[in-house]
Amino acid sequence: MRRRPPRASRHHRNGAHTDPADREALELTLGEPAHGGACVARDADGRVVFVRHGLPGERVRARVTSTRNTLAWADVEEVLEPSPDRVPSVWPQAGPGGVGGGELAHVRPAAQRRWKSDVLRGQLRRVGGEELAARVAELGGVEVRPAPGDEGGDDALLGRRTRIELVIDEGGRPGMHRYRGREVIALDSMPLAVPAVGALGLFEDPAWRDLWRAGDRVRVVAPTGGEPVVVTPRGVFDSSRRPVGADPLAWDVALPDGGRSTYGVRPSGFWQTHVRGAEVLAGAVARGAAVGEGTRVAELYSGAGLFTRVLADATGPGGRVLSLEGDEEAVADASRNLSGRPWAEPFVGSVDAEGVGDLTAELGGSADVVVLDPPRAGAGREVTRALVETGTARIVLVACDPAAGARDLRALHEGGYALESLEAWDLFPHTHHLEFVAVLTRS
């Protein structure tokens, strides 16, 4: 492990299988939602079909888009018997045959949260196991809640994303890939993004095309503490298309103690996408970690130091907070964000069994609390086993994928940790994604 350097990057990845050979039409009654944004149905032959753009209970006509072994995937072509939770799509370009990333744009917001709650409970049972599911039930169950400001009516979930990723098509227009495809579909707009992104005119002003080339991947970031920027392979540009360099962007966060704080994160760095996401998760981690003066804390996958700073302020100079992250530039951001807190030290290194062991040794023994926020694939068995072997008394797990999170919870449960609390939020409106925070204690 090395201390406080700077360079690399963290990405959530999704694999996909596409086989366009089978294009048959089916009439189906849709069942429960499955992880990934589809409803489960069975055709006349009993084959399982995962259907996108529908709702549980609907009768639909769907077109098969791919098959594998005894399974099929399909898109709704026509709704024969609609659900009362269906609304006109807030993002039509993410509909059947369109781009990925808005598979629940046709679902009433409260129903989106019910959908995600059902999926989370299902993954906790199927992947996490019956014992874990029973423990969740003992705690009163789990419901996916709205983020602050998202409790309103049917259009209240628009304009919440502070970061979008685009691909430039052959004509120089910004767009996104067709779902499970290579073709780039030029976007007319991005209704899920905060208003500052829409005000840039990326989708209608051809002057932007001078800044990129076909095939470029472009990131648009609208920090809460400043003007939006456009990140291209040729540099970072402001709203007037002037180069501005890659200095950290300012993110203003409401803290668990009622105060506010500003973090600096490089334009290409990782930060919570939802405009209130950092606030929600920082508060949940603070509650779950229950850190006091003098506590020793280890943090894994620490990114730019969002949780690290909150934990360091809670321990005070009498405690110690060590974090581990594989992205050197994120660690450089974290070093700046932890300025003035010498008892909090960010390290760069692989988050694996050896890294967990090194961090434990650097602390001089087992941490009182371990906080981990792994990427979408989860921490995995090697890291969870290493955590179990440290014997730490308390673990706070932040998960952005219900299946991977349930898998990590099961490994920790089987290693002797009992689930103490579980909270979940919809920080990705109009998609199937969610975030949850679980607290486990040594039993």
C-alpha cells in the first residue's frame, strides 16, 4: 500500500448477451419483477420470458429480442390490459428498441419503489438465503424509500441526475447505445438530468460537435457547487465551450450533524449521481457505523472520501480512520478532502485479502468498525472472508446491486455476523437500480 498519491478510475460494468435470431411475437400475462428491470412471464410452452417495458399483472403483446437455452427476453409491443401504475413514459427514447438506462420510465414513481422493494426482498431470499430473509423479516422487512425531494407526484423524479455518460454517433451527435446493442442512438434530450445539463444545449446546438469525434465517450457533470462541465477525450470544457482544465469540482453535502460541507472531486472521478445521493448515504453510514470519540475505523473502496471525512470527524483526533481504494486519482481527491485531519489516512492499493490484512496491520489490530462500498459486482468472497478473519465487531455494507449485496451479506452472515439493520433508497429513478446500507455485528 502507498499513501496519498494520484491516478485510475472506478466503473460499474454490466455484461449483456444478445442473440437477435428469434423475433417471435407472444401474448403474455406479466408476473413479478425480476432483477434487471424486466417482469417474469411464461409463454404457452412454459418457457420463462423476461419482458421489459411492462408492469406486473399486465396482459401484453411482446416481441422476442433474444434467447438463450430455455430462456427468452422480449420487449412489450402493445399493452392489451394496462396496469393502473402505468404512465406515459417520461423518456420515450428509453422505450422498446431504444437506449438502456430508463427501463422504468413508464412506471408511476411510487410503483417504481414497490417494484424495487419486491426485487430486493426476492434477492435477499434467493441469493442471500432463507436465514437472511428471515432475519430481515424479524427486523420489520425492508422498503425502498424515496430520496429527499422525491416524495412528490408522478413527475417528481425528473431532473435528479448530476452526471450523464454519452457516446458520439457517426454524425457527431451525442447519444447512448441501443439496449444490448452497439448502435448509437442520438438523443433528443435527457429528462433525467438536472436542469443545468439540459441548459447546455448539447443535443440541439451543433457548435458542440467541434469538441468531439465519432465514437468518443463524453461525460457531463453538474456539480452542486458550480457550473457544469463537459469531459471529452480532448479536455474539459465549460458551458461556453472554453477549456477549463481538470481541477476538482465542488460538491456541497448536507452532513448527518446538520451542517454542510464541500468536497472536491475531479471531473472524471466517481461521485453519487443523484443530486441528494451523497447526503442520503453519508447519513446512513454515520448512523450505522455509530462511531464515537477514539474509534478505530477501516474503510474499503473509499473513493474520494465521502464517508471517510464523516467518519473522521466523528472519531476526532483520538481515533484513527484508514481507507483503501484502488483508484489513485480518487485517493488524491480523498487526501484533499481529508485536509486538517491527520488521524485519517487514505491509502491506494488493491482491495483484496492482502489489502484488508495490510490495512488491519497498519491499524495495529482489528478495527472497531469496517465500512465498505464496493462497485456493482460486490466485494466478493475473498474480501468478505478476509473481513470475517479480522474479527471486527461491526461492519457497514453499502451496496448498489441487490444480488451482489445479498451475496456479500450471506457470506458475512455465514461468517458469524448478524444483520442489525437494513435501509434502502431509490437513488436511480426510472431505472431498476437501488442502493442499500446494511449494518452487521459480530454474533
